[in-house]
Amino acid sequence: MDSMRWLAPAKINLSLKILGRRPDGFHNLSSLMVPVSVFDTLEIALKDVGDIEFVCAAPGIPLDDGNLVVRAARLFCSTFGFPPRLRIVLGKEIPHGAGLGGGSSDAATTLLALDALFQTHLARQTLVDLAAELGSDVPFFLVQSAAWISGRGEQVSPIEGLPSVPLLLVKPPFGVPTPWAYSHWKESEEIPGVPYGEQSTAAGTLCNDLERPVFQKYVLLAELKRWLLVQPEVEGALMSGSGSTLFAVLRQKQCGVALKERLEGEFGTQIWICLCETIPQKSDG
Ligand code: C5P
């Protein structure tokens, strides 16, 4: 049984503006999202018999139909009439509950992988419609480049010309539930002394409306942002999505190691720290 291996990148939101709450409970957004070089891996093989066999060794990841990978595979197979005889092995590098889109990326990559394995050659819009059923961030990961996102996330407009920039990703040992962050956006208030305004950086203009509710409850994140912003290596710092990851845009890639060590000295080694870069365009390789 041959299996193929796929890479599912994480993302950050360089900007996230909430335009308002919709009657369906979701929020209309305008967000600039960009893939980053931290990857989950998916190995998918067709089997002769049986049902979906899903393997993931990472702790805390559901192995049943609650997992977006399994839901994506079931949706694909039931929509196009294929028996779900698949073995899928997921390797997790992207932390969960982090605002980095790991589960959404895994689901989008599953759709792209099955389109290739079953040779269905689906139109982009067909894939987008399936992706939007799985989650608001899933359509973004089909385009594999930086993109402006609107609607609840299902409208994706790829953009060209953004530079690749070095990043330090920083995630404390807790996650933020996305529904909680959105549902507290409207009545939340800024913490005095914490900078929330737009920051102009080589990566683009940074700003995230979800920082306001999330920082109010998870004050450590506000402290981390303030700390990052006064480090000489850091050009800008922002929370990604609904958190709990913050990213720092670095002035130079080489300075990331020293910053990482100082960060661990200040906030402890329980914090997940990752040096990576944005991938604004898919490479041709
Ligand atoms: O679509 P997804 O399952 O990722 O969304 C998780 C939750 O985040 C939604 O149930 C909703 O509470 C909130 N959300 C929102 N507006 C969006 C995206 C997500 O309110 N555009």
C-alpha cells in the first residue's frame, strides 16, 4: 500500500478586523492571512477494505469523527461517492488552540490530497464550498499563498508581492477557545498601557481586533506583547487569530536565537517558541 506525504502549513493573521456580528452568529471579517513555515504532515493511503483508519500520536488530538481531518475525508468521500477506505497518519507540529489554523490546514490539505489521490480534478469553487462546510479558516488553506479573507472566512482573495519575513512564534501553555474570543469582542475593553494600534512593519500593517477581549482575560498575553515590542530585534508583535500565539516580526533572522533565549529566561521554558518565516507565495518546487 503506497502512501503519499503532504505538508500542512500554519498561518498567522497579519491583520484581523471585525466588521460586525451576523445573524447566523458568525462575524464578518477583513483579514490578511499568510502561511508560515511550521508544518503538520499527513500521510494518506488508499486501502482495499475497511473504513477510515486515523492515526495521530499527539496528545489531546481527537481520533474520532470530531477530528477535522476525519470530517474532511468523510465529506469528500460521501460527496463524490468513494468508499472511505483510507489510512491517514497525522503528524502534529502546529500547536492546538493557538490561532495558527493547524486543524483547518490539516482539513484543507486532506481535501487537496484526496482530490489528487482520487484524480477528481475538482474545480477550485467546489473545493472551497466543501472547505467552508468544515470551518471558517479552511478555504484559506486551499490557495497556498497570502490572501485577504472576508465574509466569515470563505471569501479568499490571494495577493502577490508580500515579502517573506522572519518570525518568532510564542505560545504559552494554554489555548484560547475561538468562540469565546469572538463572543466577548463587542463588550471588551482595552487595558490601559497596552498598545493595540496599527504597526507598520516589513510584513505589512499589523492589527488584530481580537486582542482586546483575549488580553482582558489572558493578561499574560498582553504582558508578552509589551515585552516583545521593546526588544531590539523585534519590528512588530501581534496576537495571531484568536490566540494564544503571539508572533514577532524580526528585523533579521539571525537575531531570533538570542531573543528566544532571553524570552525563556524571562517567561520560563513552558512557553512554546518557534523560529520560522512567512511563505507569502507557494514555491514552484
Ligand atoms: O468556523 P469555525 O468553526 O472555525 O469557528 C469557530 C467559532 O468561531 C464559531 O463558532 C464562531 O463562534 C467564531 N467565529 C465567528 N466569526 C468568524 C469565524 C469564527 O464568530 N468569522
